[in-house]
Amino acid sequence: MKLTLALLAAFLLAGCGVETASTAATAGTLKKQEIEQGRKTMDQMQGRIAGSLDQGQERLQRADR
């Protein structure tokens, strides 16, 4: 009986470890996707800012003429 209880407890504890590991892996995957999306957004914003700066310089050059 003690052996059965010990085996049952071992299986339950092992199952908790697997669930924790899979939860951590899922959270890691989600965080990676969030970081990639943030990088894409940052790249888009840098492009827009660069475009705005170029337009401003062109306007200044035209105003000087």
C-alpha cells in the first residue's frame, strides 16, 4: 500500500513539473512574439520619422530658394 501511494505521489509530482515546464515554454513563445512585434513597430516608426525629417528638409530647401 505504501509503495502504491509513493508511486502515485511521484506521478502526480512529475505531472506538475511537466505542466510547469509547458506553461513556461508557452509564456516564452508569447514573449518572443511580443518582442518581434515590438521590433516591427519600432522599425515602422523609424521609417516614418525618417520620412518626415526628409520632407521637412525639402520644405526648408524650397523655402530658401
